[in-house]
Amino acid sequence: MANLRDIRRRIKSVKNTAQITKAMQLVAASKMKKAQDQATAGRPYADLLNQVINQLKEQTSAEDHPLLREQDGGKELVILVTTDKGLCGPLNTNLLRLVAERVPANADFVTVGSKGRQAMARLKRNLLADFTVKDPVSVAETKPIAEFAMERFLSGGYGRVRVAFTNFINTMRQDPHLETLLPISPIELGAKKAYHGMGKDAPAAKSEGPAYGGYLFEPSARDVLDTVVPQYVGYELYQMVLESRASEHSARMVAMKAATDNAKQMIKDLTLDYNKQRQAAITSELLEITTAMRALE
């Protein structure tokens, strides 16, 4: 059984840990609000962009743009979006488990976040590139990633490009998801892709936005397609990174709150043990004094 000095030392250590986790909880809560607002603010634009491309797809052919064209054969390229830091619960573990289950063994990877890079090195997967995205996320930082993916896809070496990211549902729930980025399929083009509902097996409903059938594209639909499709791919990836960042801060805030609560409970238990042992020591000393007094009578 630990003595009183050891218990006091443990109580002091746990209190120091609780102060750290509490501070990390407050920092994560502050970042979480900004990340959630940024992620939810981008969803309406992503929906509208889907509607525009859907209409362009109807007025053109899939052969009019190489990013719409299905590629036969070739390996798969996966963009893995993870966190740079830990202490965010099972967020990265769940995402890596999904990748291990649904991604072929010969696939190549592009990582965004140090945790993904470390995992690929540990699993000895083929890593082509690693990108770093600061907080808060900007379009300029994700644009090189999208350009890299489009360049590799257009080179003909890859038949499909997918993105593994964590879909933000709410503060308590973040779901790992694997989404096809390239080629852009007609089903995905016609879907309302607010990422709030991604990861479910229910079929996507058609968007109820404005009809573009009466619009005239100048100079031609093909020229507009050359501009909008790369923009669409870039914004899709940007939105996925936003969802991952909102999920990261939410998961970290919840994890740090749980750690703080556990530390407080541990302090209570240790304090109770300390008081019990202290009372037992006092009782033992009183018994010794009483016994000595009686022996002197």
C-alpha cells in the first residue's frame, strides 16, 4: 500500500495533468467554433457548384473534358487527410482502419497531415507526396494538392483518385469517409453534396436549386467546362479538408474534456485514500499512547 507521501505526490501530479488538459480543452473549443463555421459556410457553395456542373454535363459530352472521362485500368491514388497532432481520440484510428479495409494494397498515397504520413511509413505503403495545411485552412493551401491529383490522373497512370477524410456530423460525431474525387461521375455530379449527410448508404437526392436550362453559356459550354471542372475538383478537396479540420478540433475538445473529468475523479479517489490512511495513522498513534499510559499505571 502506498504511503501518505506517495499519495500526495500522485495527487499533485494528477492536478498538474488536469490543468494541462483543461487548457487544451479550452483551446480546442475556441478553434472548433471557427473550424465548424468555416466548414458549414462552404457547403452551400459546394451544392451550387454541383448544380452548375450537372447542367454543363447535360449540355456536353463526357468526352469533352478528360476529368469526366472514365479511365480503364491503372492504379488507385488516395489522398489521406489526417491530423498533424494527436490527443483527438480515435479520429485517426477510425480513418486508417477504413483505408485498410477499402483501399487496395497496391494503391499510392498522398498525405495531408503528419499522422497519415507516419502511418503510411509504418505500413510501408507507397507515398508519393506529403502536404501541410495550416490552421485555418485556405483555398490557396489546398490548390496544389488538387493540381497534383489532376496532373497524376491526366497522365493516365491512375484509374481513380479518392479522398479519405473525416466527415463532420456534429461535435460528438465524426465519421470516416472515402469519396471518389476523379473521375467525376454523373451520379455524383447530380447529387446534392452537402458533406453533412455524407457517409450514409441512402441514395443522394437531387438538388432543388435553380434550373440552369434557360441559361446561355458563353463562349460555349465546353469553354466553361474547362474552367469550372478544375475549380470544382479544387473546391471539393478544399471542403473535405475543412470537414476534417472541424472534426479534429471537435474530437480533441471532447477527448480533453473527458481527460479532465477523469483526472478530477482520480483526485477525489486519491484524496479519499489519503484521508483514510491519515485517519488510520492517527488512530494507531492514539492506541499506542493509550496503551503506554495504561502500562504506566
